[in-house]
Amino acid sequence: RAYVPSQGSEDMAAFVTNPMLVQYRSLFGQGKSASGDAKPRAVGIPSVVERVKAASAGPANLDMGVMYYIKGALSGGICCGITHGAVCPMDVVKTRMQLMPDVYNKGMIGGFRQVIAAEGVGALATGLGPTVVGYFIQGWFKFGGVELFKIQFVKALGEESAWNNRLPIYLASSAMAEFIADIFLCPLEATRIKLVSNPTFAASTPAAMALIAKQEGVMSGFYSGFGPILCKQVPYTMAKFAVQGYGAEKIYAAMETTPKQCSTGGNVAVSLASGVVAGVVAAIISHPADTLLSKINKKGAGGEGSTATRLGRIAAETGYLKLCTQGLGARCVMIGVLTAGQFGIFDSVMSVLGASKYHFHDPKDHSH
């Protein structure tokens, strides 16, 4: 017979407040059998069936369903399309500074003045079409992919192991998602850069893409920058998600709360704050490849030969220091604002759609 302490004794008080027994009671119901009938049983003592169920139970709340990933992908597309479209004027100036450093050498504010003086305010919207479309598609696969891969890792490893390895999971999930996203982004990014470097190239995004395909061919015209875009976007995205996740975790810890305990507005504020830091770090890491990407899509850049040969020539001509610093200040401002906005909009749209982003948590900490 199982020992049941007498009512009111110290043993009974310790017995009924035992954390493991509290968890069992919450799972299976106080004093009820596993079958759900009302047959009484000593409070807090699980049956053999209940023990087997508890031992074999997988990670909680991970059967998200297809709609969760669709909502994540849609939220990602919306947040990336909006933010990249919003910073298009800054991107125009930044790209001009990279492509024509001898002309646009007066900083970000001076660059704005030069573009407006030479071409009018409308020039700041050059490439807006391919920017919004391209980054909506990229955001769909990037944010949706990160959620998909992240949760699959947690399912495969278990919540405790995933918690202990959350940084590698962030890095691997974001790298895989970004690689897929860049296959779709690259043609539109090439079109954007072509329009920014030569505003008279074509009247619209479809016309520009048709002209590029006709003049240079699909692979050469649209995928010459695939190597640089991977070198730019994959490290950028890895740093963005890893740093934002780490930063958000530290902010929640400092606030002594969790994402579930926080209001929607509080979670968005945390995403904005951690997103700024993540954006600046990601911008610095990916800037040399961003400069190369801007330059290789300029007509005649790097001369003849393969993409690798052309990239080598461009890097040698530009110099390592300039690759790392040319337009960096403008890009840090742009990417810091953009990344903060992305995470804030992503969380907001997910909330509107009735979903909540999965956050890593320590399964031993029952406050989550």
C-alpha cells in the first residue's frame, strides 16, 4: 500500500506541494483516474498509466499546423516588403555612394541633397517596385522558413536540448531559410540595382527584367550576383536572428517576465529594441558583400570573365578597407531601423492573425 500522510501533518503539506506532483495533477486531474472517471484515488499519486503517458509525452505546443507557418510566412513577407519599401530612398543614396564614391562623397545627408538636386525628389523612389516585390517574397521564405526549421529542430532534439543549443539552431535555421529566399530575391535585386545605377534603363520593373533577360540572358543578367547576395544575406540573416533572439532573451530577463506574460505591446517593444542592435551588428558583418553586390550589377564592372573573376577584380580595385567602410554609416542607420521595424511588424501581424511566435524557453522554468 502507498503511504498517504495524515491530513494536516507537515508530511502532507510537503507531499501535496511537491512540484512534480503538482504537474501530474495539472495534467491528469486531481484525484481522478487516467480514464477520466470519478473513481477516487489518493491525491497526487499518479497511476502507472499516467506515469507512462507523462514519460512519453513530447514537447508541448509544437504541433503548430500548416496555418501557423503560412501566417508566419505572410507576416514575414509583409514586414520585409513594408520596411524595405520604406527605406528605399536611403537605399538609393547608399547604392549611389557605393557605385559612384567620387561623386557621392558627402555623407548620407549630402547624398540626399545631391540626388534631389540632380534628378528631383522622385529619384529617391527609383527601384521601389522590385524592392517591395522582391523583399516580400524574400520575407515570406525567410521568416516562414526560420519558424519552420526552428520548430523542426526543437521537435527533433526535445525542448531541453533545443534550449541548450538555441544559438546553433538560430544560426542553422536562418541560414537554410535565407538560402532558399535568395533564389527568389536575386533576380529582383539585380533589377533594382540596375534601375538605381541607371534610372533611364527602363520605365517599369517588368520592362527592366525583360530588357535584362534579352541583353544579358537569364543566368548572367539575374544571377551574376547570386554568390555575393548569399555572402551578404546569409551572414546578415544569421546575425540578425541570433542577435535579436539573444537580445530579446536578455531584455525579458532584465524585466523579470516572459513573452507569454508580456502584453502584445510589450513584446513588440522588446522586438524593436533588440532588433536595432541586431540590425547594426548584421549590417557590419554583411557590408563587404553588399558593396560587391552593388558593384557587380553595374554595367562593365570587373571586366569580362566568370563571376568569381569579376568579383576578384572589383575587390582588388576597391580595396578591403573601402569594401568594409564605403557607405557603412548609411547602411547601419538603414539596417538598424529596417531590422527593428521588421521584428516589430512581424510580431504585430502575427498577433492580428491570431498566432504567436515560438520562443525558446527553459523547460525547467515553469514560469514559461
